[in-house]
Amino acid sequence: MEHWVALGDMTTIHKEAGCCSTHLIEGDGTFNAEGLDHFIKQVKMAECGLSYAVVAIMGPQSSGKSTLLNNLFHTNFKEMDAYRGRSQTTKGIWMARCAGIEPCTIVMDLEGTDGRERGEDDTAFEKQSALFALAVSDIVLINMWCHDIGREQAANKPLLKTVFQVMLRLFSPRKTTLMFVIRDKTRTPLENLEPVLREDIQKIWDSVPKPEAHKQTPLSEFFNVEVVALSSFEEKEEQFKEQVASLRQRFFHSIAPNGLAGDRRGVVPASGFSFSAQQIWEVIKENKDLDLPAHKVMVATVRCEEIANEKYSFFVTNQDWCDLEEAVQSHIVPGFGRKLSSMIDTCLSSYEEEATYFEDSVRSAKRRQLEEKLIQLVHPTYQLILEHIQSETLDKFKNSLHDALNEGLGFASAARDCMGSFIRIFEEQCKDATIKQADWDSAKVRDKFSRDIDSHITEIRTAKLSELNALYESKLKEALDGPVGALLEGGGDDTWLAIRKLFDHETKTAVSEFSGALSGFEMDEKTNEEMLLKLKNNARGIVEGKTKEEAGKALYRMKERFTSLFNHDSDSMPRIWTGKEDIRTITKTARSSSLKLLSVLAAIRLDEDVDKIGDTLVLALVDHKKDTSKSVSSRDPLASSTWEEVPATKTLLTPVQCKSLWSQFQRETEYTITQAIASQEANKRNNNWLPPPWAIAALVILGFNEFMTLLRNPLWLLVIFVGYLLSKALWVQLDISGEFRNGMLPGILSLSTKFLPTVTNLLRKLAEEGQKPVSSNSQRAPSNPPHMLNFQGVESSTGSSNVTMENGPEYTSPSRHVKET
């Protein structure tokens, strides 16, 4: 007993036989696309590729078509119940999977022809179903009664005319197998029935109107005709089943060459069968000619497009691709090209596997489109990894070049080695990132990388040369600036000679060292010479700049020179204007030296050019008084803005400026000279204690009597001598001359406060000397005269700064040193 299980409304599965069926086309012509898709999934037809066959059966209504199919293919089509009368059983077109037959075989049970339900005039569906069956089937079974063979008005003649007419509307490249199944065979042998049947078939073919292109085309160009005969199912059921079982064997491996479905031209791959059948039916419904080759291309186009989109979507969501894309966002992924190429290959291989049975040209075109879409998808990631490669390799190059330079390698060799090494690394990484499916040219990226390296090398070279140049310029400045300033400050006859020697020596040393340092850069000779010349010019600029700086301070330097020479002697000791110095000579010497300094600063003399600036200045500013005998109208040699034989570029102080500076210098040094003269006069007055000659003469005349008295009485001489010693001691002790240097009034006030303590101290010392034993006095007498003894006692007493007065407070006085007169 058969068991039925409903799947939706149209699909059923025969549990015991493993058969699945669906109602493909309704009786009103509605195509059950959803049911067909479900059916294909159930029977896994899409996996078959081209290894499948489609069998359709046609025949008059109630001729036992469904019974034949169920017995022949073990399907579960609904059969007519003979006890209820003869009526229409199959409406529209049903489809089922043959159970137990390989390859996958699909059978279609068509609605019977010549049924009273549709009537004589409603033959549209009959022709449409016949055309559909011929378009999608490899084998068409024509179910016919044995007693119709040879009859003019046989029931199958309209059916055959319909088949042949619709076949001419099909532009199919393959042959369809027409298998005539003779039902309820009589005793007449098949060998006798088959020729009559073939003759009837040929007559029907000849009677069918044909287009001009097929007027003479034989039936064999369109069909392979097979004839089989079966006994009556009702009368000889066992014999019928044996014959059906024998016929069933012919459907095994039907798609093999020379099989019932051996002509595979124009076969639609199984995955596109659903779409193909639906499109064919729509064309048939619209009553259009059905061009099966064009239809095959159309089906291939649609299905290949669908497959390509599926594979593209799968690739986009593939976790391996997502992980790879995410990793590339932050760093270089080793083996990027190999991994991505493998993913693309897998995707394309999967496409090829599913689309392999479709039209080659369509499949290849869609494959190229899929490949292009995949390449477009991965191209930004490829560009990004190239940017990472470029960036990271450039950074490594910079670090390597920096380390090489720090190790002391020459710049040119270090840059050359690092550049060659990292370009090779870059090319290897680019090659590793290359996708074999894409014909991308990385030349632009390589060129940009090379330009970046060249740019960095140029930048570092410029920086290193600048550092090197700055280093030697600073060395020259250190070697020249201070010494040149000191030499200019000295301002002598050989100043510029010494400066030239210093300049030549330091410049040659620096240029030699600089040249050695530049050799590591391997520059061309012209550039090398230009940099050396620049260094030489810099050295000259340092000297000229320092000279200009000193020339700007010429007046200050002249005053400083004058003050130094005027206020210090030849031993650099400060002068004390005692009155013996020749201020005029000293002034002349100091001014001459200052004038020499002015002549030194007036021009730059690095090129050993001879000039007469010094002589001109001396003649115009120092010796001009000697030329008073000359005419007053003689030209002033300093009344000019240029020096003879000195270019303007080397002139620092023009003659007019020198004259102006000299005039200002004289004005500002006159005060120093005046102060020296005044100090000298003051010292003369302080050191001259003798009265004027007239006073001496008056004393001699007026004091003659007193002088004679002293001569007559020598005791007065002793008293006067002792008084002199005491006065001298007080003079020294009180430092009277020193006190009056600050003025008369301050001196008197200071002496008035120190006079009484000094006298008391002096008398105390004298008393102490008088109390000493005579023996000690006699021992000292030979070595020291009496007046010297007393004087030394006064000196020793002055060494103490604290003097204690009787019945008075303690007094503190400063220490003084006795000066020799």
C-alpha cells in the first residue's frame, strides 16, 4: 500500500519508494515555480550538473500513461479508478523523480489529449504542453493503443501532428528520442507492427506544413524513433510488469553515448533547470517561437550571474578575508598576496564548479566579471598594504642610514648601500603582496618609494653638509674672532701682518680638514670647490666682520689706548704725578699710539695691499703745525670720502670720519691731560716746604741777630734740635700732609682730635725710655745715635692703634706708616 505525505500544496513524497513529485503546471496554465524549487531541493537535482535526464509522456486521455510511469519509474502519479468510469485523472503537468535510476531521471506526466473535459476546440493547452515537453525533455514517450496502428482516424494522429508542428517551432540543436509505446499488444508480432507504425509516422511528418528551411528535412534530423510494445495491464498484468521491467533497464545510463538521451547538445545544467523551465513556459504562453539555443544562453547568463553574485557575497563575508582586511589596516601581513590569491582562486573554483555545465562563453564572461569584481574589492586593501610596505621600509631605511652614519661610514657609501638593500627589500615585499589574478603594475609605487628615498638622502645630505659647514665655520670663528679682536685692539705697525698670518694658517687648516670631511660625500669637483670657497669666504667674512665691529668702536678703543698709555708707565704701573714727569711727551706718545690704532681700523688689509692711511693721518693730524709755513690754501688731505689706493669695499672709516673721530678724541681726552697737569702742580706744591726766596732773604736779614745769639750760646742749638726731633715725630705720627689732602677744614678737624692723644703717647714713650737701665743704654749707644733711638721709639709707639689716656676713655686710631722724605 502506498503512503503519501503532503509537502506544501503540490509536492508529495512516496515514503516506501523514496519518490518525490510536484504539480509543475496547473490545469489553467499556472507555473508552480515555488513547488519546482522545493522539488529540486528535495531531490538535490542542482548537484547533478549535466548528469540528468528528463522523460515526458504524451497520449490520449485515459490511455494508462500514469499507470505506465508508476510501473516503469516507480513514481506515485495518480491513476484512474476504472470502477468509477473513464474520466480525466491528470490535470496540467506533474513531475516526479524516478526512484532507483541513475543518472537522476525526472519524468513529466502530461494531461491526456482528446479529453471531453476540454472539448474539441480547446487544443491550445494541448499544444502548449506538447511544446513544453519537447523543449525540456530528452525522451518523449508516446502512449498509443495497438488497434490504432494502420487506422486513418486513429486517436494518436492528432497528437503526432501536434508534436511535429510544435517541433518545427523549436530551434533545438539536439535530437529528441520519440519512444512509441504500443499498449495492449495483440498476437501480431512487433516486427510486423513497427513498419506500419513508422510508415504512418512518416506520412504524418510529410503532411505537416513546414517552413522553407525544413521543406526537405527528414524526420531523422529531429527525432530518434523507438518502438516498444507492452501487453495489457488488466488482462496480462504479470507479463506487463515483466515487459516494463525489461524496458526500465534501457533508462539506466540513458545519457551515455548512444543511450536514449545520448545527445546532450543544448542541455541546461541542473542548477538552471527551474529557471529554464519557467522561462520556456512563459515564452510558450506568449505564443512566441522558442529558440532553445538562445534560451540556453539566456539561462546560462542568468544562472551564471546568480552563481557569481552568490560567490561574491560569500567572499565578502568570508571570515578569512575579513580577518586579512582588518589586519592590513594596521601593519604588513606576511604572505598577503599568496593568501589573497588563494582565497580568490577558491572563490573562482567554486564558481567554476557550479557553473561548469553552462554555456562556455557565458560562463567565461561571468567568471571574468566575478574576477574583476573581486579584484576591485581587494584593490584598496592591496593599495593599503603597499602604503604600509612603503612607509615601514622607508622608516627602516632612515634608521639604518642613521646607524651607518653614526658608525662613521662615509655618507655616500652608506646611502648607496642602504638604498640598494632596502629597494631590494621593498621589491621583495611588493612581490609577496602581489595578487596573481590581478595585473597590477607596482612601478608607480616603486618610483614613489625611490623618490622618497632620494628625497630623504638629499635632505640628510643637506643637513649633514650644513652641520659640517656650521662646525668648521664655528671653528674658524673661534680661531679668528677673538685673536683678530685682540690684535686689532693692540693696533700696531705689524697688526695686519699678524692678522694675515693668522688668517692664512687657520683658513688652510680648516679647509684641509673640511676637504677631508667632504670626501665621504663623493660630490663632484665643482660642488666641492664651491663649498671650500664658501668656507674661505666665511673666514674672510669673520675677519672683516670683526674689523668692522672694532671700527665701530674706534673712538672707544682710542680713548682706552690713550688712557692706558697716559696713566701707566712702561712697566704698566699707575703713574703718580710727582712733578718730574714730562706730560707733553707722554701725551704725544699716547696720542700717536691712538692715531696708529685709528689708521689700523680705517681699512681692511687682508690682501697685502700697500696704502698711505697711516702717513696721511700723521701728516694731517699730528704734524700739521710743522707745515704752518706753507700756504693756508693748501688742500686738506682728510677732506675726502675715500683713501688713495684703497677701494671703497675695504674702507671702514673714510678720511672725513677719521678727522671727525680725532677731533672728538682730542676733546674727550683734554680733561684727562688737564687733571694730570693739575695733579702734578699740586704734588709740587705739597712737596716743596721751603719758603719763597724773598722770604728766605728776609729771614736772613731780619734774623741775623738771633742767629748770632745762637752761635754765642750753643745750648739753644740743642734745645732747637730736640724740638725739631719732637716736631718731626709729631709730623710723621699725625700724617699731617695726608690729612690735608682732603682739604683744609677736614684736615684741621682730624688733627684736632688726634693731637692731644698723640702728644701724650709720645711723652709716655720718652718717659719709659728714660727709666731703662744705663747698661742697656750703653749697649745700644754704639749702634744707634740718641736722636735715632728716640725716633724709633716714636715709630714703635705708633704701631699700636689703641692709646689709653690717663683719667680718660680709650681712643682708637688707624695705623700709619712713616714715609721717607
